[in-house]
Amino acid sequence: MIKVILNLNNHRKPWLSEFYLSYREDTQQHIRKTFHLVDENICNFLGGLLIGGSHNKLIYRHYATLYFALFVDSSKSELGILDLIQVFMETLDKYFENVCDLDLIFHVDKVHNVLAEVVMGGMVLETNMNEIVTQINAQNKLEKSEAGLAGATAVLYQL
């Protein structure tokens, strides 16, 4: 199970954090501090006592100015999680057309929508990038049409 997903910048400041288990605030802070162990010059996997026991692993990947890090239980495959990070990053890149830090800051709702299409409740839902983007675009189209209907209804009530 995926327990936590964090997106960090090069200074290890989290832009996106998603906790799939209920943790107390002090435990969440400890987990966030664990993500400071992420280093681009070493292996993409950390496990064992460094991150809270032998049943947990930290798997991360570095892209330009972004780190994507997942805190998972030991039953998850490291290579599978790296592939999931790759799918998530490529999906964001396709959706935002060259994703950057500013996209993650100013469009956090859209990033969470993409993430919700990929992972929900700590379980992987979809890994087909084209399907994910299609679903997000359909959702955006529906939101725009509902906003248009709400605006039209407001105009009718004013008359």
C-alpha cells in the first residue's frame, strides 16, 4: 500500500503531500523529515530503520527541479513504484505541457485531480497515461459546462 506521496522541490520543500493513512500530526512531521534523506547522488530506495521500521520503504525519483517520493509498505515493488512515478510525471508533463514548479503551485487542484486518477486510497488505479489525460479533460469539460449552466441560471433569476 502507498502510505504517503510527496512532491518536493530541490530545497526539499513539499509542494504536494497526500497521506493515505491517518497519522497524528507529530507522525506526519516525522515522515516529512524522513523525506529530507532524499539525495540525488544515491540510490532511489531507502528502507529499514531510517524510515520507521523494516516494513516501510521510501522510493523517490528526481526530475529537473522536482522530487517525487513515495512512502510505501514493504509489499510494494521498488521498480513498480518507480514506474508509477514515471507515469505520474509524464502525465503531468502531458497535461500541463512541460510541467514546472509553478504549475504545481498555482494549479494544485488539477495536480490532485491527476493524482486521484492514478492513485486513490493508497492503491494504484490507472497507469495508462492517455486514459488518465482523457478522464481529466472530460472532467474539466463537465466542470466548464456546469459553470456555464450555473451562470445562465443566475441570469434567468435576475430577469
